[in-house]
Amino acid sequence: MRAAPRHAALVAGLLLVACSEPPSGPPRFALSQCRVHDVIDGAAGRPLVGIEDLDRTPKGELVLSAYDRPAVEQALARGVPPPEGGLHRVELAALLAGTTRSEPLLPAGSVTGGLRPHGIAVRGSRLAVVNRRVDGQGRLDPVVMEVDLPATGPPAVRAIHKAGGFCALNDVAFDGDLVLATIDRASCDGPGLADLFPGAATGRLVELSREAIRTVAQGFRYANGVVVLPDGRVAVAETLGRRLRLSDGQVIELPGAPDNLSLAPDGRIVVAVQPSLLRFALWRRGWTQRAGSRVLAVDPVSGAIETLFDDPTGRTFAGATAALWTNEGLVAGSVLAGGLLVCRAPAR
């Protein structure tokens, strides 16, 4: 009985930030140069859906974070155990060549409460994961896991961080030996008007260590992706503010609502944005068939923005939430869509 008011609040709040922003110039990658590639789960033998985030290892492999959100939400609503997702490893070269198989990093059933990964970050042989596990009462109970990725042998969970207020954990990044994590909002019962209304700024950035968890920045209008720049500054995607906020006080306005962040080889910030938050929210709830996708490259010094990919109606790829731009091409994942978007040849 409580789901409808939450959905109404969500839509009402998003109506206030629903305008679709135009892109900043023609995209580097044309739609005709991009295609969607299936990624087959090497253990289950079926295509992955909901690849919400991705990162790259020093060896050039992609680590994928995926789980079927609608299936999990439906199971929780029925009071039955929700399905697991997984962390997967795939060769970038094989992906660029076509449909490929992925290798699960951790076997199903190996993590207490299940593995339903959200935001991830890779640094050397370390992997940080926002894991939406389920507690003994059948509720989502997000934690941050640190996983070792040894050169030989299987990956292993080395640490788990948990604290009050972690119900809205979103993304992670490495800052030296520490892990940074975004908490997108204050509410634990789904985003409400207190989190979505213009002026509301309940998101925060926390620093995790074995000794303590402390807030290092707050007042974000839905804190989402986070990345540490080569010069040591931290950038946070402020989704409802449609901007990036940097730790030195710089603010960069964006043509869309930002989600996950990564770094390009030239040091620019790669940002997956939603051209229209309202369209994305309707698609997220199953009330429309698709949402748009846009990927930007942002200069963290000048604030200059280049559009890498633009599909405002989601005709080619719907609802991109994360992207990596490498020398080999552009790869993007989506919180709901199947497979990965792969763009190989630059348009100019």
C-alpha cells in the first residue's frame, strides 16, 4: 500500500527537473558507428541485463556490475528471496569483436546476503563494490565490499564496510588507500519529495577506512557517480542538480542529469547523463518502452564539454548509466537494458 505514494512523490519531484537538455555539439560517435553487443554469462549461459557500472583493470579487462533490478524488486514485494546478480570480467578486445562470454569474478552464493552489485571501482588489484545484499528480514541492506583481484587465483572479499545511513549507497572510488562512497539521499524508503524537491540537498560523500567512516562533503542534490582526478581532486555527479561538483569548489553545469563517472585516457571526465529524468523515471517504472542515452567528456579544468554519444530517444541504446572511453573505443552500460553499447570508430 505504500508503493503508490512513493511512486507519486518520485514522479512529482522529477516533473520539476524533467526538461530534456540539448547536447553540447555534434557527437564524436554517430549512431551508425555504434551497436549493442550481448554479453553472455559464462556460468549461467544467458545474456546479462542491467550492467549498471563498469571499470577497467590494468590488464585491459572490463569488470561489469550487473543484476536484474525489476526481478529483484518484484521478489522483494512478494516476500520471496530475490535473485542474485554478479560481477563479471570480460576481455575488451573480444567485446569489440562481437558477442562474447563473461567470467564471473565471484561464484553465486559466495557472498552472505547475495551479490547485487551497483557502483564499482578498480584500482590495481583492488575492486570496491556497492553490494545491495539482503538481510535476514528480506530487506536490501547495502554495504561496500573490497575485493582482492590477484594475478593468479580466485578473487576474495577482503573487507566489508557498513554503517547507519548506508541504505542509499550509490557509487565508490579509490582515493589512495581509502575508499570514497556516495550516499545519494537521506531517505531509506525510496526517494521522496524531501530528497527531490528543488533546493533539497541530502546527498553526501563519505570516506571509508578500517578505523572509521566519516562524511567529507554533503549538501548534494542526489549524489551519484564519483571519481578521483589525476590531480587529486574529487568529482561527484549531482544528478538532480544536472552538474558536476569538484572538491575545490568548481561546478560544471551539464546538458543532462549525470550518473556514473570514469576517466578518459586524456584525463577528462566521462559522464553518462540522462537527457530527460522524467523519461528515465517512467522507463525505470515500466511506464514507457525506453529512455534516452547521452555520454559526455568534460574537461575538469576548463569545464569544456564534448558530446561523445547522443541518443535522446534511446533508439539504439536505452538509459546509459556508465561509460568508458578508451583508445579502443567507447563502451556503455545501462541499469535496465541488456548488453553493452560499443562504439568503435571515431566520427572525426
